[in-house]
Amino acid sequence: MKKDKSKTKKKTKKVTPKNKLKVTKKVTEKKKKIPIPFPDSENIPHHLLKTLVDIYYDFQGQRIQTQLRIGASKRIHSLSDEELSIYGITTIFQNAKNFEKDLEKMISKQLKNHALYTQYLSNIVGIGPMLSAGLISYIDDIEKFKHVSSLWQYSGYGMNRFCKNCKKPTFKVVEYDTGKTAKKLHPIETCPECGADTVHVLQKRTIGYQSNWNDRLKVLGWKAGTSFVKQSAKSSKYRSLYDKIKSEERQQNPKRMTIDGKIYYNDGHIHNRAMRKVVKIFFAHLWQTWRRQQGLEATEPYAKQLLGHSVVEAFTDR
């Protein structure tokens, strides 16, 4: 018996413009369902954690600026909250806050993997998950900083050098892959131009020279210091340390006006000097604790006559 070829033939659908649209829609839907590269927020790669911290602070800063501008517009144009709500502006800002909270939750899960946070930073009043994540991600590898002065220098709380003869800071010439060169601030005991001895100066921005510190880490240090000042002395040891240093600074620099060229320190100067010292001590404690956790050598921390001790050891509040 011969097989009927007509029965064995497969039925073929006619391709119409409508069918084409259905096929392309299915293909695009499949392409859209791409798996998330890092679905487990407790195992975020370090480079991604640093990026998430940057996104959080950049987004938060922009949101706060926008809210301040809208607040000014409300006063100038007599806008009411009801008008903002009608046009969805209130909802937009609420969604922005929710986005920040989602990022914070994701990053907080990741911190469970860091002993520096679970055993040290989480026990300090005023240091939350976002500050901790920023400090861990920006410092990255504590082994790179053999001395606490190296960490101070990298975070912008160290010292540079200045030549009194040339009236210029010391520097080193840095060459980039593009072939361009730039002067980068660098502490040198003798001036590279005139050979004279140099003096120490605080790290600060100088026109014509590149900075030799991490800007974001410096800002995080100042955020930590500001957070300490907002706490009560009973709950925060760093706040009590700030009060101790501030009173000493006031005694050494009494508030008086002079016309003979002496430096006059007002309340703002005293506050900044005291907070800078507290931030340096906190970085010293962080450096000391982190290196000891890694089994690395840690030299004596910040040596000052504070709190009745010749050396301030790392401490926690909880």
C-alpha cells in the first residue's frame, strides 16, 4: 500500500502581518526576562556595593536639594500641599524615599558578611548601616594602610607640606595614559623647586594642584563627626570625647578680639577643630580594629592626653 503523501504533510500556517506581530512580541518578551546578575543581596560584589553607596548618597542629595527648592517656591508663590498632591508631586517624593529605603535594606543585608560592622561599627551610637557601608567600601583594603597616618592622608584628615620661600605646596608630577601630566599634592620635606625645608599644613584644596585624598571618604568622615555631635554624652562616648576636646580647645584659644595679628577663634572654629580631632580618633580606632581582625600588625593608636589616658584605645557604646 502506498502512503498518502497528502496526509503526512505537516500543516503550515500562513504568515500574516498579524501573526508577525504576535511572533515578534513573544520574542521581545523572552528577551526582556533576563535573570538578575546578583539576585542575592547578601553576596553583593565589592565593586557593586561601592556603586550602590554612591547611588544612595547622590540620589539622596539631589532629592533634598529639590525639596528645598520646592519649599522656597511654596513660600514665594504661596503654593499649598494640596496643589502639590493633586499633580502627583507628593507621590513622586514618597517614591524617591522608598527607593532610598530599598537601597538601604539591600546594603544592610550585605553588611552581615563584614565582621567590622557586626563586631564594631554596629556597636557605635551614630554610625548606621549606610555610613558603615561607605567606610568599608571606600577604604576597601585595610592592608594597604600600614600606618594610621596613611589612612588619615587618604581620607583627607592628614597633613601636606608647604614651602615658605616659594609660597607653594609640595607636589609630585603624575602622568596619565593620555599623555597629559598634572601636579598632585604630595608631602615632601624639601621643596622640589628651591630645595628649602617645608612645614606641615592641613590638607586642603589648592588651585592648580590635584587633591591627594578621597573626597567621598572625607565627606563620610565629616558625616560621622556630625552624627556624633547630635548624640547625647550619656549614650555616645564619641560625643563625650568631643565635649572634652572642645573645652580644651576653648581653654587654649580663649574667645577674645585682638588687633596685633593673632589668630581669633570663634565658636565655629572651635567646633571644627574639635570635630576634626574626633574624626581622626574615630578613623584611628577603625584602622586599629580592622587590622587586628585581619591579623595584621597595628601600631599604637592616636596618642593624646584625653579621657585620663595617654593613649585612646578603641571603644564601643554597646
